[in-house]
Amino acid sequence: MAKPTAGKEKPKKAEEKPKKSSDEELRHIVRILNTDLAGKRQVHMALTGIKGVGRRCAKIFTERAGVDPNATLGLLPDAEIDKLKKVVEEDAINILPIWMVNRRGDIETGKDIHVMGMDLNMTLREDLDLMKKMRSYKGLRHERGLRVRGQRTRSSGRTGAIVGVSRKKEGTPAAATAAKE
């Protein structure tokens, strides 16, 4: 038999919020400098998803763009995202102090530049190829897959299946039996 539930209704939760309006406004992916950034993260932390942009650079970019660094990136209006894009993509070298740029005295141009995004991967590859081509010590080490920055290689950094030190056997088996007697 079912119990009568007249007069006893379940209380509704007070924390029920309409999620449709916030989900419609939230962009899950924001694209800046050909990089997909998470829209759920804070602006200054989401910008660190761009290669070549750290927390300090991200803070400077948000201050220059006039965007709240603690705001959620996906909830920003289009105008603020466009300001942020402009600052990151076009004005980065003018905004960052000279000591903060990642490519001072570029080999090709001689200027101080800050490389970000996919350009950073490309310049790194070009630098390694140049070192290999000119047969510098670092280039040779990169080419051979060895440690480049002066680390020890005798005891650590070993690769391959054999681990440990192999010892030479003492003499021949005949010498070993003669030594026992």
C-alpha cells in the first residue's frame, strides 16, 4: 500500500539557476594568435596557453588592453576580445620591456623581437638547423641526440635496453678450476 503524501511536497532547491543564459554567452574556445584558448579560464591564465606567453606577459597584455585579468575569457564581450587580440598580435614588441622579450638581437634582423605561437616553433627549428649546418658543438650534439648543455653523460641519461655495468670474466674456465684447487 502506498503512503498518502497529501500535504507533504518535496521542497524545491533554492540554488536552481537557469543555466541556459550563461551557457549561451560562454564561448568555450576563444581563438587568439592561431591558438585555441579555453573560455572557462581567467583571462590572464588562458593567455598562457599561447606558446611564448607566460604569466608576466599575460598580465602586461591584459593591463594594456584594459581587460580585467580575473574575468572569465569566454564571457568577455566581442569588443574586449578584439582589443586583447590587437594587443597580443600587433603591439607585443612595443609593450614588453626589452629585458622581457624572448629574442634579443635576432640573427637575421638584429632587432629585439618577441616570438609567439607557431612562429616560435619555426624559429627554434631554424636555429637548430643553422647550428647543425655550421657544424657548431651544440649543433653536433643536437644532431647526435646527446646532451647539449654540459650535463654528465657517463652515469645518467643512458638510453637503450642494457642497464648497468658489465664486468669482464676472470680468465678462462680452466684457470678458474686451477685457482680453486
